[in-house]
Amino acid sequence: MAVYGELHRYIPVLASRRGFVIGEIPVAHHPRRVGRSRYGWDRSYKGPVDLITVLFISRFTRRPLHLFGPIGLISCALGFGICAWLAALWFAGASLSNRPLLLLGVLLMVLGIQIVTTGLIGELITFKNFRRHDSYSVKELIHPVSPDLPKAPMDMEQGLTADRSDSPASDDLR
């Protein structure tokens, strides 16, 4: 499990995401005997920033369009709404030559399309690289792989196995 920066505060969340069972053990807390705490206000802002990082990692790593999609659709809808309102004004006879709101509406629509496209590209990248060896943990191997089956293209210690859907023992592996 990769823990960097100040993410040590969220090890239980990261471990739970990897499939580990989380529990509590009562401990006896003793007062500090020597020195003083170095935890102060200068370190307190890192916690909420790391919370945002953990939420992003745990919710949107495998589904980038779930993050970018709503933002892009809201931006595009706002831009379309502004442009529709300005179109209604134009049909009513108002002049749009002195309204910068038209540029804002077009900008929001283009920005929304770009954000949704970014999410789609993220989905393509995620789909292409979905079967990474560190994306899952194996707690227990129920049916060991038979030695007469063909070898996997990569070493078992790396965590990847070959697709054996055409082998006679594939039903035992599912």
C-alpha cells in the first residue's frame, strides 16, 4: 500500500479500500514524560487536504468520468442556459453586441465539453490499464492452480494470471 505525505492519518481507509478488515484494539494512553508536542496549527491544514486526496483516490481512481462528468455537464448546461436566454432576448429584438454574457455562455459550453472529454479519456486510460497487479489483494487461494495447466504469461508473484477460459479446469478457477 502506497502511503506518502501525510496520508498516514488515513491508513485505515486505504487498507479498507484494499480489502483488509479494520478493527480497534483498546490501548492505554500514558502522559508525555519528556519534551512537548510538535503538533500545532501549522500542521493542521494538511489533514483536510489529505482527506480530499483520500476521497479522490478511493472514489474516482477507477471512475474518472464520475468526477469530470457532472462538472462538465453542469458547466455545459449553464452555458446553454445563458445562450438560450440571450437567444430569447435576441428574438425579442434586443441587441447582443454589448453583452459579454454571450462569450461567457459559449465559454462555459466549450469548457463543459472539454471537461467531459477529459473524463472520457480518463475512462479509456483506466479501462486500458485496469488489470494492474496492485489493484487487488488475494486473501486466500481456494482452488490452487493445477500444474498441468499452461503457465501464465507473467510470474504469479507479480499477481497477474493468464486468461484460462478455454482450459478444461476454468470452471474451478471462477
